[in-house]
Amino acid sequence: MPGAHRDPKVSLFVIFHSIWSTSGVLVAEAEDAIAGVAQAHLAALTPNSREALLLNTI
């Protein structure tokens, strides 16, 4: 498989990055006020900040 990595974290990041970079828009409505605030904060992040958050999370 081209681009496959031995480290599962790197592979997950590659998959999540490809999904995140192509969408960029939240598709679900917030279930409550707290989720709405969290989605607003995520939407305000720059693409590089979102990637750093994603990488740090996994």
C-alpha cells in the first residue's frame, strides 16, 4: 500500500488529515450549547492549528 507507515499513529493521522483537509466544514448540528461552543472554537482554528490539535490528540 503506497504511503503506508509502520506506526499506526502516523497511519491514523494520514487518514484523519485527508478527511479533515477535504471537508473543513462541520456537518452535524450541535446537540447542546456546550457542543455548539466547542464546534465554534474548532471552526475558528486555522488549518495548521487543527492539524496540530489532531496530531497531539492521537
